[in-house]
Amino acid sequence: MAIKMILINTKAYERGVGRSLESLAKICKKFKNVSLAVQPTEIWRVAKYKVRVYAQDVDPVTYGAHTGWILPEAVKSAGAKGTLLNHSERKLKTSVLKKAISRCKSIELETIVCASSVREAKKIDLFHPDYIAIEPPELIGTGRSVSEVEPSIISRTVKSVRAKVLCGAGISTKEDVKKAYELGAVGVLVASAVLKSKNPRVEVRNLSRWRE
């Protein structure tokens, strides 16, 4: 299976909001396999450029009195195709995660759920997410790629779960993407390599053209 998704997580970086985000969306629009995970308030900015976009979280709530919570239907209405859940910077209790995945499935909102270990990935897989993103937290933002430093965690996750597997943490070059593919991942998560880059256009192009 070829690399299906290069998901750029904008986190709460300055480049991930407002007009700066729209500039990034215009870049990503040129590459079919590039998607963005953004703040819920910024979904519409990406969706209007026909770029596949994911909310950076949702809550397992339904229509009703839930002030301040993120309603899955709301992000879908704004243009999101799915959501990123359980990132190491926003871990969820197991019970909450299970409910969130179920709520998303009920309205056909894709779920990409992060796991820090193979053991956690196996537990998450029982909830039937669409994707599991394996990300050792100690490598996030370091520039040290999981596909080079801990390649076995990717291959072991691929063999241990039914969900499609993405990998993240330190992914920054097309060589990292190629290695992830060789290990069985169908996509990668990227953040600082693009959001902190002096030239995000070049970074996105290089990552998306990993076969070249």
C-alpha cells in the first residue's frame, strides 16, 4: 500500500492560524496526499481551498448543553473529514477516547488516534479507529525520525493492529517518509519540519515527492 497521507499538524503554531494558515493551505492544495490537522476554529480556512482537513480534537458529546466542548457535528459541518485524537500533547482517558471514536464513527467522521507505544496501539485498536498514529513522545520535535531511530515500533504496530498505521515524531525528510512506507505505514505525521521551516513550500514538496 502506498503512502496515502502526509498529515501536517499545525498544533498552535503562529503559522497555523489566520492568513498564514491560508498560505499554507494554498501550498498543500497542490499535493493530493497532503492533509492538515488544525485548530477547530480554523477548519473553514483550509476547507475552502479543497484541502483535506482534520480537527485537532473533538469531545464525545451530542447536541445539547455542552458549553465549551467541541461537538463532532460542528467540525464536520465546518468542513473537517476527521479528527486527530489522543496526541501526546493532549492525552485522553481511555473511557473518553472510546466514546469519542464511537461518536465520530456514528457521523462518519474519520479518526486518527495517536499511540505512544505498541501496547497502547493494541488497546486503541479495540475501539476500531480508522488510523493509529504511532508516535514515541520523546522524539516529537527533535528532528530525530522515528523511522530511523525506532523503526521496529512501526513494523510491530503494523503487525499488531487492524487499523491503518501512520507514524510520526521527528519526520522531516522524504527519506523518513520512504522508510516509513517500507516499514508498512500508510502515512506520516509532520509538524515542526513544516511549521518552523523558513520555506514551507519546499518542505511540503520534498515530503510529498518521497518517491523521487
